[in-house]
Amino acid sequence: MPKTLGKYFLALVPEGEVFDKSEHIKEELQDRFNLKYARRSPSHVTLKMPFTYNEAKEGKLMGKLHTFTKSRQAFPVRVKGMGRFGTRVIFIKVLPSPALLELQQALSQFCKVGLKLDQELSDRNYTPHMTVAFKDLKKGKFWEYYEATKEKAFNGEFLADGIILLKKEKERWIQLEKFRFIQ
């Protein structure tokens, strides 16, 4: 039987007001500028960038993630304002906290050792954020897009109570499983 590789990533997915407001910004960017690429995934804070994994071992992957998260404590995550990476990405700023940075570093090490995944630059140079537009941004209109998002900037907080495993299916990212922290 041939090995089928799936595409996955790990993230915090907010619930409540932060999720609703961030999704609303993405909807408005689609309605106003036809920017829709960021709509292919739920609003999230990436912890581990997309990686390929043998789908036949998905259950083992989930078991290992459950083991990683079961002794971790839930913690608050604050978002405040808008930011950008050059003229390539527009995002909601996530304020780095010791708890968030420690989680990302521990998860990065776990993925390297426990899942045998390559460590990437984003694993070592982590900038937490929630993307609202990327890939389909037109350089000549970037500043117009960015100004439109700055009007929508907001402050908020959500409880990081577990890591979500997302999987790419038919050009969309779906939430496959949530691995809960201790509350």
C-alpha cells in the first residue's frame, strides 16, 4: 500500500470575541478587495508551520500530541493592533508572553525529537500573530489593504486551553482534533 502524506499544522485557535472579530476582518477584506486566501483556515496563532506526515500514522500523531499537552496549563493570550511582515502578510498582533513562548519552544523541540520533523527558521525565530491576509495581496495595493485593516484593529484576550491539529483537505484547513491543557 502506498504511503499517503497529509499536510498538517499546529495552532492555537481562539474562541469567542477574538475569533469572531478576526474572522470579520478577513470577511471584510474578501468583500472589499477579494482577498480570500486567509479564509482557507480558521483564525489561529501558528505554533508549528505546515508539515507533511504519513496519514496512516495520524492516530499515533494524535496520541503523541495528547501526551505532550496533558500536563500543560491553560493561559491567557492577548491580541492588540495590526502588524505586517513587509508587504507580504497582514496580521493581528499577538503579544508574546512567557507562557506562549515556552509552549512554542517546547512544542518545537517535541516536534523535532518526538515527531522527527525538521526545525525551520520559524521554529527558532517565533513571532506570534494571527494572519488576516497573505499570498493574494497585490503589491501595488498593499498600503490600501493595510490601512483598511488598521481601522479594524482591536484589543482582546482568549484562553489558550489546547493545541489544535489542522489538516489540509481540498485546499482548506480543517480542525482535526483539539488536545486540551489542564484548566
